Amino acid sequence: MENRFIRADDVARELDVSKPYAYKLIRQLNEELKAQGFITIAGRVNRQYFYERLYGDKTGTEKGDEVNASI
């Protein structure tokens, strides 16, 4: 089973950014989750939430791409 959380190393690699910037993004996403009442872990963020916020859904495709692909 895939880990439910993504760490800074993976975020940095996925987005091709520095590790400090990856930590900044994780902090921002965790603040959003805390505001919604979720418990967060420093230095990690829920993998599904990460993909939803960055790409539109957990598969990495923007919402609406499915519609455009069928045209």
C-alpha cells in the first residue's frame, strides 16, 4: 500500500523545486487542512490533498481535461 503522506523530498522531486521550498508548500497545505479541522503532521502532507491542490485531482490531470480529451 502506498504511504498516505508525501514528504518534502518527494514534493521537491515531484515539482523540481528546492527542499526548503517543498517544506514551505507542505506548511501551506497543512495550514489549509488545519483550518478545515484536520490533524496534520509537520514535514508531511496528505498525498491525495497534495495532488488535488496542485493538479486538480489525485491522478495529476486537471479537471476538465477528460472533457477536452473526448472532443
